[in-house]
Amino acid sequence: MSTQTPDYPVEYRGNMIKDEKRVSELNKPNLQLVQNQEKINQILEHIGVTQDRNSIILEDSYGCLWVDTAHGAYTEVWGIHKNVPTLSRIAVRLK
């Protein structure tokens, strides 16, 4: 399932979303799953993505990230709003 809206990037709650895919489509060998909330917060802060961990609205925060650091920086970052990264969930590209 590629993007439903072909005119990316779009803004969602102040963050630019560059693409979206199902988790099952994130099959690049350099992507690493990050589930540690402290590390997620550090990565999002580093790339300039805001989140509200205290909000009761699911879409206001990210529970998992997939990060490509193959070239020494966060060259690609995908996130989902849930803590369990099942293959059918939608991931959004944040960087």
C-alpha cells in the first residue's frame, strides 16, 4: 500500500509526513527497529519531530521507529503510533 495521497509531503499536527507504507513494506536491510521510549524521544528531537507523550490521542506520539543510520546519521526515519509493530500497521516517513 503505497501512499494514498500522491502529493507528499503533508503536514500532520505540525510534522511533515513524507510517505506512508505498511510495516511489511519496510524491508530495507539498514532499517533498525527502535522501541525504547527514551531513544525514540532523542531521535525525534534530533530530527525536529514533535510529539505529545501525555496526550490521550494516539496520533500525538510514536511508539516505534525504524531508523536507517547506515551513513552515520538518521538518513531515514519511519514511525508508527502504536507500541506493537505488526506487519499490517501503517508507518509514516518522518525523515
